[in-house]
Amino acid sequence: MRKPRLPFILGLVIPVIAGTAWADRTKLLEVDLKTGSKRRIDASGPKTAADRDLDALLDKTTGASFTTDDLEKVEKALRAFLQASRPRAMPRLLLFAYPGRITRNGLKELREVKVDIDLVVDPCSRAVCVDSVGKHVELLGKAMRQSVLRTSRYSVRFGSVTIRTSTEMRDTEYETFSFTADEVVQAGQGAGGARLMSRLTKAKEGYTAQVTKDVATRVRNRRVRLAKAPVVQRDKRQVTVDLEIQSDRVRYKSDVLGAFAGATDALRKHPLTPSSSALTVVASVPFRTVERHTFSCTGQPLGLFLDGRMSSSELWSTYIVEKKKGGKHLAFDDDEASGRKPSGDDDDEGEDRTNEILGAHFNLLAPCLSAEATRNRSFKGVTLLFAVSSAGRATGIKLKGGGGGTLLGCLQTALGGIKFPRHGGAARQVEYPMLIKR
């Protein structure tokens, strides 16, 4: 049975599908704008009139504590503006989230509560999506009125405002627009949504040039010698960065890691960077001749490394992949993903790269563990057991070490969307640990 050298480690900064909160945030108030259903952190408040009177009496003594009623006022105002303007693309979900992990009792101790806002517009026709986002920015700004709400006991300070849209094409494409609360409030004071989107469009057009410059600067700051300028390419779903560096046989590993870290740091600093990233570093190492070593890694584990949640040894042994000379290199193109081999490729019995494929499809597996961790605070991870058939499909999916039927069903669906390369012979057994760092 094939076992990875190190377990897959899922930190608490987990990208989740559009429409849900990030795992390192606390949902304060979540509103389904289509059905009207709500979930709030203080939903277990007083039920009877006597309880409410007692609570009001205690508030007079201790001072009122945080309540989602203040956030609900923004939600109700937004509903009224939406009903009056009837935009062509209507929002589906409104979320107010605290940017971190906090309990209901912990909120009561805060004198200033920071709140992020997410608005999901689903579906959003490609032809009107940008204009619709501008309109929603205006309406949300009118509903907020100000970036800080003050009460006698505490204040609510709005931070980031994120509008997520989905476009139905061949499959669902998600795009994220991020703003500061001040920008949104200012847009709501006039017809500022269109102007804000115009500035955002210009910023996107300059994204590649700006990020290329930032990547080069941050890589050089780590004392890594660039052989030539970085190559940065971006689309709605992913950004790719290709680097070429000069090193030597003693320091090339630390230089490669420095190049990866510097580039990832630059990507994370830019608000228009997509959630998915793929990086490649080519290191030229002089020996008898100049040897070129090619390494690749995705952005998620590099982010965990920068946050101190993963060691360099874990990153190297599990996630940084070197393309060996003359060896088979994993490529997620249509032919390989579907199992169709390129012309002349006869590698049915080649190296098993299943773990690398699972790591590259982190975004499909992570929401399942995130949801399970939310349901069960004692959940620390699970080991995924399955077999890869000769046709490149996951079969016989089981869990070891925790998790219920809901988690199993979610992971079965996720694995069903992952295509592995076809191979000859018997099914390949896979044992893939996935742990959560709290």
C-alpha cells in the first residue's frame, strides 16, 4: 500500500468554495437573501418576555454587549435598496464575519468588534457581471452608511468587503472582488460604484507588471540571484509564476525555497491575486557544466510555510516537486488528466504521482475537512483510503481515524471530480493522511 512520506497538513487558513466563510473567520450573521433564513452567533438569546426584561436590567448594570441586531440593520437596509433598484443579477448570500476565531462570550468582552462583509452574487451573467458588482457596491455602501458603527458600550468597525460572483459557462467560474469598507461607503454616497469598478479594471490591467516587479524585489531581498525577470500570468482562477535563478551546489535548495517564499509573499500582498497559484523555479547550478534543476509547488502549502504552520522539511519532502531529467513530469493538461497519453508516451508502469495530484486539488478536498472541523471541534483529521483504477478513477473510498458519513460523502464527491492518469496492471492503493492544525 502506498503511503506518503508525510501527512497532508490542513491549517486553519483554508480556501472554501464561494458562498461559505473562510475557515479562520467566525460567522456572526449569515443571511440567505433568497429564502430569508438566518444564522447568527447570538441566536440562543432570551426567549421569553421575562428573560428579555432581565437581560435589559443586567445591561443597564454591566453595559450592553455585542449583538447582531446592529448588523441586521445593515441587512434590512440592503434588502430595501435591492427591492427598489432590482439589479439584473441578485445576490444570494450575505455574510458578516469576525476576522478570526472567537466565541460568543469572547465577543462580549470586546469594546471594538471588527467585521468583514461577504456578498455572493449567483448567478451573474458574464455580460452584466462587472456592472452588477458596481451596483451592489453602491447599494451596500448606502446600507452601511459609515465604516464604524458606535454604541454606548462598543463599536463595530467594518474591514474588508468581498463580492463573489459565479458565472455559468461550461462549468461554474467564480470571481472575487475585494474592497475596503471606506471605499464601499464612499461609493454609496453617489454613483461611485461604476467609478470604483473602473479603477479596479485598470488595476487588473496593471496587475502583471506590478506583481512581476514585486516578485523580483522580494526574491532579491532574500538574497537570491535572478537569472532573468520573473514571468507572471494571471486569469480568473489562477496565477502562475516562473522564475529562473542562479545558485551553487551548496545553497541551491535554500535559494529555491527563498525564491518560492519571496514570490508567494508578493502574490499574497496583492488584493487581486486569485486564490489558486502555481510556481516554478529553475535553478542553474554550475558544476562541470551548468546543471538546470526545475522545481514546482502550489501556493497553498507555501502560504502555510510563510505563516509558520509548516516546516521547510515538510514543504520540501511533500510539496516541492523536482522534474527529474528523463523522468515523467506531472502535467495537468487535458490529455493527462483524462488519461489520454500524448503521442509516443508509453509510461503505464511509470512512477505513481497520486499524492501530487491530490495536493494540486487541495481546493476540492479542503472544504470537506473545514466543514467537519466546524461541526466537530474535536476533529483532528482523517486518513483517506481508496484505490486508483486502471482507468484513472478513485474507487472503494473509505475513511480511517475519524469523520462521519457527511464527511465521507463530501470526500467521495470531491474525489469523483479528480482524474488520475491511467495505468496498467492492478488498482493502486492509496493511503492519504489529512491532518488539521488548530
